Amino acid sequence: MRFASFHIPRHYLLLMVLFAGLAACRKGAGVTPGDDTNVGADSLRNGFYLLNEGNMGMNLATLDYYNSGTGIYSSNIYSTINPGATKELGDVGNDLQIYGGKLYAVIAMSDKVEVMDVHTAKRIGQINVPSCRYITFYKGKAYVSSYATVAGSTPGVSGYVAEVDTATLQVIRTVSVGRQPEEMAITGDKMYVANSGGYSQGHFERTVSVVNMNTFTETKRIDVALNLHHAKADRYGDVYVTSRGDYYDVHSKLYVIDTQKDIVKDSLPSAVSDIWISGDSAYIYGVEWSYVTNKNAVSYGIVDIKNERLLANMFITDGTEKQITTPSGVAVDPTTKEIYVTDAKDNLLPGTLYCFSPAGKKKWSVTGGNIPGHFAFVRH
């Protein structure tokens, strides 16, 4: 399980103690300076940014960029492009999205969304949202989920979503949802918010909040499953929601919500830690921690979202998955359909980014930052 989730297995707590000692020895040293690697050019391929989460408490979030025109993969570009930024990018990069010419990086433990120019990665400003988690957009506004229990001057909320003016980067209003909300998906005039209850081992949340975007009010909650995480809308009016389970007997699964009826209409018995929808295919992987076995179970798959069935239990076809210790991100190029998978390894060493052909054959790999995980494609 990755540090982006706030329920932390015992073996990771030991790693955090180790990191604390290393931080003390480093005496405030920053992240490793960036580097350029030539992995090959392809004018048909989209460039992309990759946000590296960085271990919690270590201020190690970094931003990489792949330029498809030159074939150069550049690591840790933020600190180079923005040398005056204090504490560099921040602590725990949790989401990365592009909207309206701006690049938005959600930095969870630094209580901010860093906003940059999408073409240059030059810092524009920041959105201040405590315990922020994910970001999405609708009709010129940004929406940021927050674990915080105080929304502006309103105390006692379980968690909330903040509406943000993308011109001023100021929070306009908030709506209270379930405990520790994670990713949001918008379809039609409704937002679906995956509530996790991630702070409460043994008492996880199990609902999706439905928010009317016209009134910005929560209208209902849909009972789904324990410890929800991702929410992705498809082009057929459904929302795919992932459950992390309870790490004991209740396993991670994928659920499908019918947004016309606001009911769970189907489920797939596949562990899902992340999901990327490309056309009619959803690429998934699972890193499912178990307190019963005290280890992770890793799996991959492709879901046919039109017919809501598992097409394959693997999208890497050349055996490279044996080299991947802890998958931490997945993405599919919208033009070429090349598949990207990141490996966080043991969360201590720099991670690795793999590029696969649409047929699942490895094309190249490159060293990334600490816990690489979030992609945002940009056309040249």
C-alpha cells in the first residue's frame, strides 16, 4: 500500500522511523538535482508530466517531464525551473491534472495545490486547501477534496470538497461529504465523491457522496463498499469506484455505479490500486496489502467498460512484470495507446518508469523520483 493512503501498515511505520533518522543526518538537504535521459523521440507521441509522490514527511515530491519531440526525459524539473520556491515542490504529491493551460499538482501534506504553466512548469501560484487529496474540473472551476474537518469557518464537517476559482485560485465555497474523501468523478451535472474513512481502521467509510453541481449540495450517499479510493467516469454514463477493503478479510474490488439511477449495478472481483480509462478499456493494477499474510499481492488487468467484464488479467505480455516490485501508477497515451507503468520499488530507492507498446512489450525504462505515480499528458 502506498503512502498516499493514510492508513499505514506496520512495516511502513518502521520505514518512516528510518527516514526520520536519515532526514536528521541530512541536515535539511533537498531532493536530488534533476537529470536528463534520452529514451528516444517519437513525434506522434504526447509528452507528459509525471508527479513523484515522495515519502510522507520527507518533502520529496518532485515533477518529471518527458518531451516526445526530443526523446528527453527530464527529472525533478520543478526545482530547476522555480529556484525561488521554498521547500521545493512539497510533501506527498497525490494528484496531477491539466486544465485551461495550467498544470495542477496536489501536494497533500503541504496543504496546497501547486499551480504551474502547462507549457513551462513555471509556478503561477497555489490553492490553499488543508489535507487536500484530489482535483477535478467543471465549467471553469476546480474542485479539491479534503480530509479536513473544518471547511473555512465551518467546524465539525466529516470531510469536504472545495470549489475554486481558477482565475484567482481562491476557494469560493465548500460542500461537506463523507469522512476522508478521495477522488471525484463528474458526469452530467453530478459529482461522485469516493469517501474512504481512511483514518479509521475498523471503521472505514463505505459511501459515495452525490453532489448536485448546480446547487453545490450533497443530495445523497450511495452505499458501495469499505474504504473507497478512486472514482472514474466512463463515456457511457457510469462511474467506476475502487474499494481498498479492510486489509484483512474484505478484499479490494471494483464497483460500477449507474449514474441515472444512482445505484451500484455491478462489481468486478479484481484488486484495484489505480485505474486508467482509455477508450473502452480500463487498465488496472492492484497492490493489496494483507495483515493476514503481512505482504502485498500484486495483480494487473484490463476491463471492458462497455460490457463491464474483465478482459485479461495482464496487460504486460513480455514478462517485464517480474521486474516490477510495487506498481505505483498506470497511464495510457491517448494517441499511440502506449502503456506506462511506474514502480515505487521499496519506497526508499528512486522509482522506475516503464513504457510498453500497446501490445504490452517493453520499449524503454528510465529512473524516476521517489514513488512515481501520477501522469498528465500534454500535446506539443
